[in-house]
Amino acid sequence: MSSPPKSATVRELTYLNAIVEAQREEMLRDERVILIGENIDIYGGSALFDTFDERRLRNVPISENSFTGMGIGAALTGLRPIVDLTIASFVYLAADQIINQAAKLRYMTGGQLSVPIVFRACTYYNICNAAQHSDRPYPFFMNVPGLKIVAPATPADMKGLLKAAVRDDDPVLVFEDMSLWTKKEPVSTDPDFLVPIGKADVKRGGRDVTIVSIAGCLPKALAAADVLQGEGISAEVIDLRTLVPLDTETLLESLGKTGRVVIVDNSHRTGSVASEVSAVMSEEGFEILRAPIRRVTTPAVQIPYSAALEKPLYPSTERIVAAVKSIL
Amino acid sequence: MTPSQAPQLTRELSLQAYRRMVRIRRFEEEAMRRAMAGEFSGMHSSSGQEAAIVGACLALRDDDYITGTHRSHGHPIGKGADLKPLMAELYGKATGICKGRGGSMHLADRKVGIIGESAIVGGGIPLATGAALSIQVRGTDQVSLCFFGDGAANQGTFGESLNLAAIWKLPVIFFCENNLYAISTPVAKSHGQPDIALRAAGFGLPGVIVDGQDLAEVYAATAVAVGRARKGGGPTLIEAKTYRFEEHCLGLQVPIAYRTPQELERYKSQRDPLVLYRKEMLGRGIAEVEIGGIERDVAAEVADAVTFARQSPLPDPDEVYDYLFSNPIHYPPEPAP
Amino acid sequence: MALSQALKSEAYRRMLRIRRFEEEGTRLFKEGAIPGAYHASIGQEAAIVGACLALNDDDAMTGTHRSHGHPIGKGADLKPLMAELMGKATGICKGRGGTMHLADNSVGIVSESAIVGGGIPLATGVALSAKVRKTQQVCLCFFGDGAVNQGTFHESLNMGALWRLPVIYFCENNGYAITTSLAGSHGQPSIAARAQAYGMPGTVVDGQDLSAVYEVTREAVARARRAEGPTLIEAKTYRYDEHNVGLLIPGKPYRSPQEVEEYRTRRDPIALYRQRLLAQGFTDADLTAIEQEVAGAVSDAIRFAQESPLPAPETLFDYMYSNPIGTPGK
């Protein structure tokens, strides 16, 4: 589904603006696309109000379970909604509708229904917001058959994947990362620029170790690769991009080159994305592995408010470097 | 609303109404017999609730949407679905309406407008609200009708969805089949205030109570609500006080006597919606022989549906991943178990 | 039943404590000494304190992300609250809760939930517990206009009414959920009118009038203690600042500067109460003494917080469980 841009034009775009632009372009392209969310205007969407009105931009009262279900109902009957759940910790309120309705309706009805819907949620963490605002819930939903889940880490991937998600006829859960909002890079201006769901991306080639990066860990993973380069260790960094379905092919190809894997994931260690990637790589790449698989994750503890306690929790460049060295 | 102002059923529609009610009753009775004989497992019967279901369905067009509940059989039948794929679905056959993947609690027939029969109580209420949102965004004059029970009225989705529908005047009819008990819990023991329709005012929409055993009354009230919705007048909450003749689900043993045998007997003998409507039709001058003809037709239809179901093949286990996605990626997703 | 002179004095003191604490807290936040997201209760003091004063010390409470006013209104010591805002080990939540969760259990607070509507079932449960244990305790549940549309409100009020639980559902209706007004988010504008759907009484009160809030809450508390069940109180109040300090609102303003100004100058709960107290036997000197005392208490709290240590990293896993099993995951 990835298409080379028709024109070669690119322009600098932040991660946050990539989200807004992707939505705007898809709403212009297809009148069935609508946006549902709380305070759409405040949290990045104000530019949309220049082009669209309240018919397709629905500012909702605080009622996550039902406005999510409402989006699903609209998806079942001719629209292609984007439901913005704002802060990822709020996604639990919507979980019943996402899991028991969106993910299951097509299958349970033997294919009579399709659910072309996108759920967006942004992880906020490491900013002293305490436990109820700071979750990274990707693993929770990975266990639900029927969902596609993406976690883009660059502006180009954010734009391309969100557009691909909107055009996909199935329910897609898009996890954004607030710490990446101001990251800037050249992004194609082609309105049909898409990034395929289900394809990981080698962000940096290498020979000695594979570093698999999940979601917002990418900058730390790349920084770690730089540090390692300075010590003569060549690290290949794979940005997973799609969590479900997993791009096993790309992962195993890299493992074939390096034989060693460190997985970096900012979700809590128990049952993390890293756990699943680790299981798949060891099951299918056991003969190629030359050392145990290492996971660099957030420990299984509630997120504390005080920066003194919170800051050390998330994967850091130092911890990734140390993990790599421990298996060389 | 005086009787003369209320929308009336034409003769044709009356016959159609009776036919559909009888279909529901005979389908449910036959399905129960088959389930008790072990031919498939379990079901939640709608016997006793036919007038509430059919009266509402007949006020809708073919292109209107419905959502329903785990007590799902009556809804597609009430909306005019073919019985064969429904029965085949109960048997878990490949020819079932959901290809054997949904079963008794999820008899969703999209061709007659059903977009979900949710087994999560209250789960269909936001979906119906969303269908109404879709209608409003697309600018058509369709409506969406949401069936749910007395139990669902306490679920958070009820409060949230009624509010959403009210703020945007969405064309949705919230239709409560209040059969007085959620499994074995009576409304008085679960509702702080016993009249569900009275909750509507708190959200800013009208609420109406109807006798759910009286088809004409249900039809009239629903037709009024549907008319309002089509003209952009917004949602309505209809509470149909009805009754179910069977237990919550087949075979359920309830150790406490939550309802008296006398109450059950009274409904079966004096408040049976089929008997009541039959009488009404005779009173309108419809001949006994015509009514009997409908009853014979339906009996044959149900028997045919059972034959069809029993003779249909089971789904192929190798096809278990079919219908997971509209657009599968890396398909099939995993090695076969 | 009107407040005694002593209680009036306490009311004024507590409202001032909230105001000064929030003003200083806002300043410290802007200077970077307090992190996270700061949701101030400035403007809402009468609604909070009027309700809290109608409770006994052993009554319980739940609150919201706009959490600072609630413990202060219930009489909490300011030092651990300010220390918590600064993430110190001496904070009321040992630095683990922060600005959105100033839950002081010693004054009866069981939760300050940052999930909107999350505290309403909790309060209902506290009331259930009181009833099961046959105590005379009641629970007061603070929530905002935004929470009214959350499913938990619907589910909880039904259960509260059904079992006649000793809970008071107290809505601090400050007119806006971030920037969303009631007109845009409520099917019908009266929150109190929703009460009848569940089978409980609903009352509207002027949230800027401390005595009125006190009277209405007192009555609801008495009802609850007589086992007659819950009440829904809608206190119409106002917040001066944005939803949280420093929130940028792009595009069209959701409220006019004139409206904010009107509340600041003519509907300020503290100024209004001060005026009333002067007409009820208090002298200017009495009130000034309270003001000075409060100023002192707040600066003491700030100093305490600044001088307190940060939590030690080795204590990270403390307070995860009452009964930890095995070593915590690393």
C-alpha cells in the first residue's frame, strides 16, 4: 500500500502537525470521514475548524464509552469516523466498545458488517501527571483479535500511518506520543502519501546488534546507536511502527544479520510489547540467536508524580547501551 | 393522543403484524424444543414480547437501522428477516446468518437493517446513536431504533447516549422492552425510580410509556416518534411495558421465586399479545380462515427453517480466520492451532 | 440552621486558605517550582467550604483533578499539601500523587480522581460501607459539570437512590468543561433536574454564597443520616483561571473577558462573605487578623515544602501493595 510520492515535494512538519494535516487531508478527500472528540479545538485540532464545521467535527461531552460506541455505530452505517480519546489513560473507559463491539462485530456477524474506524489516543508520560494520566496501554489491546494497532514515532510515519488507518476498512488503534509532538522532519506533501500498516522500518542499518524500538522510544534508541557507534559497535535500529500485526519478516531478517536483540519499550514490563516481540523472535529465530534477548522497559510500578521517582523509570539511552553491551 | 389521532395500521399491515408475531412465537417455541433436545445449546426467548417488537419494527422503513440485545431472535424476525438463516445460525451452521460465528445472542441480519445484537447489556445503545449520527451527517431521512431491556437502563451507556442524542437532536428512537425483570431482579429492586420513561426529561427528550402487549398502541407511539425523528425533531424514549413467558434463558434454574406462578399465569392467559391481537383482528372483520391461513403458513415456514438448518453443513475449521478483517494483512494471522 | 459565629470565622478562614494557597501555588507553578498540571479552585471557594463545613470530621469525601480546595475545605494542614505539589517525600501522598490527587485521608478524603466521574462510584461505595457497617457516616461526592455526562454518574445515582445510601452528590458547576459550555454538551441545562430520574431530590444553590451552600448541604446531610437517601446538589459557581494554569485556548474565546470580570468584581465568594460578616458582628480587625494568619500559614507551608527532601529512588516500590508478594519487578 506504500506509494512513492507523485511529486518529490517535501516540507518540514512537526509530529503534531502531521496528525492535524493527515486528518485534514483525509477529511477533504472523503466526505465520510468525521472527527469525534472532547475539546477538539484545544488539543491540536483547531486548524480543522477553518475548513470544516460541526457537522463533521463533533465536540462531545465527557462520555468516553458511549461516544466511542457512537463512532462505531456511525462506522457501521456509512461513515469513516476518527475517535479522539485524547490522553491514553482514558482509553479504558472506551475499552468495552473498542473490544466487545468494534473488534468483534465483523467476525461475529460472519462478515455482514465492517467497521472502518480509527481510535486515536496520545500517551502522556514523564511530565509529572501521576498514575491516572500516564499509561502506555498498547499491550492491553494487543491481546484483542480484530484490531490493528500502530504507534508511529516520526512525523512522516505519523502522517502516513494515520492516513493509512483512515483508509483501512478495519478498526485501527493509533497510539501517539506527546513527547514527540515537536519533532520535525521533511514529510511528503503528496496527499496520497501512505505508510503501510504491518511494516516495520529499519531506521538505521547495522551489523552487530538489532535494537527494536517501540513507539516513542525511537529517539533514545537512535541516540544509543550513536553512542555505540562511537565505541565501534554497529547497531541496527528497527522502528516497529505497527504493533498488530507484527512484521515478523523484517524482525527476523535483521536478526539473521546480527544474532542479537535488545527490545526497547516504554510500556510496563509485564506482558509488554517487548514480551510479545521477544517470544516471537525466540520461537522463530532460536537457531540464529547468539545471546539471550534483552528487554529495556518501564518497571511494573504505578507512575509516581515526583520527578525524582518518575524520571528514572522510562528507557534511557544509558540503559539501552548497557543492555546492548551485556549481550556482546 | 386520542385514538383517532394515533397512526393506525392498515389491513395489510395488520396481517403482516400478526404474521410476524406468530413467526416469532413459533420460531422461539420450536427453537426451545430443539435446544432442549440437545441439537444446539441455549437461547433467550422473546415469547411474550412479540407485540412490543413487531409494533416497533413495523413503524420503520426497510432502510432504517436497528440495534438489539442478547435476546436477539425477535428483532430480525420482527423486521422481516428470512427464518432459515436464523435457525441455521442457532445450529452453528455455515449457512447461518452470521456464518456460525454469532449464534443465538447475535442474530444480526444486516439486510433488514440490523447493525448489531449486543450481548454486552447496554452495548448497542451507543451504536444506535452512532447510526443516527451517520444519518445526520449524510443528510438522509433514515432513523435508527435501539432495542434494549429494563436492565440496560441502568448502564452508563444509557445515560451517556441519551444525552448525546439530545444535544444534537439525533434521529434515534430508544425503545425499552421493559419485561419487568433483569434475569431475576425486578425493576423495583434495581431502579431508584421505577418508570424508565421518566428518565427522559433529565436528558432533554420526551419519554412515553406504552402497553407493550398491545400492538396497535406500540405501533402508534413508535410511528409518532419515528415521524418526529425523520423531520429533525430529535430522539424519543419509549418504554414498552411487556413480559417474557420463559426464564431469562433456557434451562436457567432460579432458586428464589422472583415472580409468582399466578403472575405468569395471568400474563399467559389474559395478556398474551398474540391472543389479544387475534381478537382485535377478528373484531375488525378479518376472517378466521385468513388468520388460520397465516398460522398454518408460519408453522410450515418454521418447520422448513429447521430442516434447512439441520441439513446445512457445519463451518470448515480451516476457515476460522475468515471475516476477521475487511482488509487482512499478513493473512492468515497465525499458524493453524 | 445558620452557622455559629465560630463557624463563620472558620468558613472565612478556610475560603481564604484555599484562595491564598492557590494564588501562591499558581505563582510557584509558573516559576517552575511545581510541575505537572495545575487546576486551581480560585472562584469556587464558597461552594467547597460551604459543603465541607456541613460535614463532621469523620464523614468522608471524594473529589476531582481540581483537587486542592477539597482537603483545605475539609480542614487539612497546608504543609503536606504544598509539599505534595512540589513532589517531596513529606507530601500528603509521599510525592506519588501530585497536583491532581491531593487526597488527605486524615480529613476523610478517599479519592481525588483525575478520571472525570471516577470518584462518583467510589463515593457511592463509601456510603454503602457506612450503611452496611451501621455507622452514622455520610460521604460527600464533589464532581464538576463535565462529569454529569459520564456513565458513572448515571449508574451511581441510580444505586445511591435505590438503596437510600448516605451520599451527597455535590456538583461544582463552574459552567465549563475545559472550554465546553453546558449548552453544547447537556441535553437539558439543569443538572439538578436530572435527580428525579433516579428517585432523589435535586437542588440548585448559588455556589458563590457560602451560607446558602452550607444550608442546603446541611439539609442533605441530615437527610442522609436519617437514612432517607441521597440528594443531588448543583452549586452554580465559577472558576477565574483556565481549566489548568497556562492552558492556551486557540481560536474563538469560549467566554468573554467581561464575564470573568463580572465574577471577579461582583460575585467573588470571599469578598461577598467578608461583606456579610462585617454586617454580622465581625470587625475589620477580626477579619484582617484571619487574613494575616492565613498568609502566614501559606508561607509556612511553602517554606516547609521547599526545605523538605525529595523521595529517595530506593523507595520507588513502597506503597504499591499492602501485602507485597515477591520482589517488585525491575
